[in-house]
Amino acid sequence: MRIEGRHYRTIWLDGEAVAVIDQTRLPFRFVVRRLTSRDEAVEAIRTMVVRGAPLIGVTAAYGLALALREDPSDAGLAEAVRVLNATRPTAVNLAWALARMRETLAPLPPAARHRAAWQAAAALADEDVAACEAIGEHGAALIAGAHARTGRPVNVLTHCNAGWLATVDWGTALAPIYKAHDAGVPVHVWVDETRPRCQGAALSAFELHAHGVPHTVIADNAGGHLMQHDRVDLCLVGSDRTTATGDVANKIGTYLKALAAHDNGVPFYVALPGSTVDWSLADGVREIPIEERSATEVTHVTGLGDDGTVRTVAVASPGSPAANPAFDVTPARLVTGLVTERGIAPATREGLLGLFPERRLGSAA
């Protein structure tokens, strides 16, 4: 996507390094960071310099390429996969991308692995861009259909950031909005702030503003009120892991939006590439691991002072403990449909298998 007239992906090669946009500095500073080793890639994933399930997966793939520059042996490959896999537990794209990379690289002689790893990681990045653009096309039809029915601008509520910053380009939940906007469909986005890290207020709003899409940042607890007063036409969110039966793990607070949407008859769609489906799981609430992050993300906030400096301040009563589950699971019964690169499906096993029939061959148990 474009920032001040220049096209960016979220990750690209810069000589023998991997360049990424440092998302911890947005929206107040646009900073590019160079990753030169496996450990720097690990740190970037762990500290959310890069975040979003698809982008985490591609970053891990490039991190593996960086690791194999130093040690392309069988032991080096296995250790790099292990360390990268341990960075964040909820987003399944991480393990999926590393499994794809290992499958490609393990049969090769060690001397051939480093070059092949760069090529394989670049191919994963290109696949992600194509998948996200296709998600955008399919999801834009939902927005255009809503406009055709009402004749007025379509109000879409989203939660967290599932735009191009969460992928390599285009995004998942925001891709349909960009496609609809670019096609001339009037659309307005209600942007949940998404506490505690405020990825909606900081990242989704940054993206939408840069693209010229009308939007309004709202407090996380305002969504239900807006739905009660017919000010939301549809909800569209992303996913970090979706079970084979359609349960969806996404940023904490998504479940509450789905409940409010269900109570008010508002369609609730989830946009995701096929790589985000974990075909081994059937019960998301009980089986999807939920990452617990630092309590300081809850007790402190970072913002821009009137003097132009970025600072972190405490917002909770000193000494009070805080819990910080990073994700929750929305049961499939609350999901209107899953928007994928292959089309839109009901949030059911059969719905997903209809789009991914190759999974019927013994791997969708």
C-alpha cells in the first residue's frame, strides 16, 4: 500500500538483511528496521515490531533464511525452526510457514539451503499478497451488496488491525474495504481502539487515513451501542487461527463484538487466508492456545505528548495486578461467514471443506 505516495510492503529484502516497518513506532513515527539474524527476527515477532498472523509467518520464513546463512546443517535447521516456532503461540500461520519452509529445505544438501530459503520465503510473501487481494475482491462484494440494498454509505465495524500492516500487503479484513472504496462504493469504518495495545486506533486508523477511507475511531465498548441504533451494517474482522469447524481466534474483545452483532442482527464476517485454518482443531475455546502478554500493556499506555515526544504513562492504580490475555475465541455459531481467498463459506466444517476440498483427503479429521 502507499504511504505519502510511495508503495510499501510490510517486509522486503534490503541487501543481505530483511527490512520491516516497525509497528511499535506507529502511528507517530514511520521507522524501517533491518533484521540481520535469526535472533533479531525472533525479537521482532515477540515484541510486535511485526504482528498479524500472515506477516508473522512470512517474517519467520525470512528469519529461517537468516539462520541458515550461519548454520545450514540439519541441526541448524531444526534449531532455527524450534526457536522461531516458540515466539508466539496463537497465530497458526507461524507454524504453517515454518513447516512449509522445512518441507522445502530439509531434502536439500546443506550448501544449497540458504539460497533456497530466500527464494522460498519470497514465494510465501508473494502468495500472501495474492491471497489477500483475492480476499479483498470477495469481501468487497459484501460491501457493495449492502450499499445496493440501502442506497447509503456502508458502515463497517472492525476490531484490531487486519489490514496491510498485518500481512505483506492488502490485509484481510481491511482488504475488502480498500477494494470497495477504490471501486467507488461509499464506505465508512468504525475503528475499535482495541485495548490494550490500541492496534485499531494506532494501526487501522493510520492505514485508512493514508488510503483516504472515511473512518471514525471509537472506544472498544461503543460497538454494541452503535449496533443497537442501526449504525453498523456489518462487522468484518480478521483471524489468527480458525478451527476446521469455524471457531475463530482473534484479538481480545472480538467475541464481545460477535455477541452484540448476533443480538442485533448485524452480519459478522471473518476474513482470513486458508493458511490461517488449523485443520487439526475442532473446538476453538478449549483447544486454541491463548497468548498471555505482559501486564504492563494493560497498566500503561504510550502516546504522543503535546510537546511532540512519545512517552509511556501509567493508567492503572499503582500496585494493582493486571491480566492480559491477547486473544479470545468466537464460536462458529456467531460467525455469519468466512471470507477467504477462494470465496465466502459458512463457518462450518463442510463450508470450509467446500472451499478447500483437498483437505477431505484424510487431513481434515
